[in-house]
Amino acid sequence: MSDAALKDALAALGIGWSILEHEAVYTVEESLAIHDALPGAHTKNLFLKDSGGQFWLVTVEHARRVDLKALAGAIGAKKLSFGKAEDMERLLGVTPGSVTPLAALNDTGGAVRVVLDADLAAAEAVHVHPLRNTATVGLPGADLVRALAAWGHEPLIATIPERTPVDPA
């Protein structure tokens, strides 16, 4: 799906968005400079698969250190592991580094369950990729939730458990 098709899909729902074009970024660390230019919540996305075969796309604030063991219980999944790039591309139409909750638009079969951190769902501005990692778009969290629901991916809004740092002592 193209930027134009995504923009049209959002416009059809009355959702506006801002966009910042930039060099390709593949990691949260590489995207830190972009955060200064765009006030609001910045995200990272985890493409996961549980031991029962269900795929999950979990979107959290960029600095959150997700506890995968605790996450499974929090979202009603079986044991979670990272999904394969081939499955991500087949189901969501994006490649690693470009993962975004907006890719749910491409999952017409409903194979991927979308999870949004509760703080993001309530955020005034959430920044995600627009199906490619050479731009960042911003939109209100409530509009992201509304778009996902309209596209048949009512997101599970959850408090995402964090890993606690290991005490070196």
C-alpha cells in the first residue's frame, strides 16, 4: 500500500496526520534525533507470535523495555516469541524497521491482533511509520485507535509490563 492509499484511508475516517520525511531508520536508537523535531509519544513495535500460532503487533512507547513473559499474561496470549520477517511481510506488508500499527490496514484477513499501550491510546500525539521507515507520521492516539477499529483491528488497549533492571549487586 502506498502513502497515498494510507492517507486516503485515514482521510475517509476524517483523520488528519502530519508527516516528517527523513533518512531511513531501523532502530529506536537511530530515530532519537527525530524525536526532538516531533513532540509527543514515539513508538516501537513488536511483531510477535504465540505458541498457539496467533500473531500479535504490540505498539509501546519507544523507551519501554517490554517483559515478554509478563506480556503474554497481560494480553491473553500463550508463550510469546518474535515473529519471522517473512510472516510480517506476508501479513502486514511491511519489512523489519518499518513496522507500524498502521500496517493493520494491509491485514485484510485479520491474522494479526493489535495491542496498543494504554498511554499511547490516550496520547495527544503518537508518532509511527507510514508503512516505510523513511518518514514518521503523527496523529492523536484516539484517532489511531479509531482507524484500527474501522479497519477491522479493534486494538487491545493494555498496560504493557516492563522488565525491571537487574540489580548488579
